[in-house]
Amino acid sequence: MDIQRTGTLDTVSKAHRNTSRRDVTAPAVDDQDFSQTDALRGALDNLPSSRPDKVREARKLAENVEYPPVKTMRQISDLLAVKMQGPLAM
């Protein structure tokens, strides 16, 4: 197998790597402020395990025999049939 190079790069389009070091110093552990993490942890701990309004909405939809609509079910079944048959079936 013979691989031919077709594209050429001029010297302007080549990426140049900056090798100079930057003077970056990370703050010391003692200098970092973690005061907001305690508040965030408290807020997360106080979240309810479920959202009652969403549970109510889901139950309402589950009781509805016309949900999901027939049109949506047909579209989903058509997509599944196409996927199961593969791209050559069309």
C-alpha cells in the first residue's frame, strides 16, 4: 500500500508552540476559601428525595389510557422497526 501525501502546509499555517514558562502559582491550601461549600452541602442535604408535583404529574399521566398518543407510539414503533431491520431494508 502506497500512501501519498496530497496536502501541503505553508510556514504561515503551522502552529507554533509557546515554550516559555509562565509564572503561575497556585494559592496555598491555607489561603483557599471553603466557606461556601458548607452552605452548598447544607442545601444539598435538605433537598427532598422526590418532587411531589412531578410525582403527581407522573401518576396522572400513568392513569390516562390515551397517553402517550397513538401517533407518538406509531412513530416510535416505526423507528424501532427501521433500526431492527437495518439500513438495507429501506
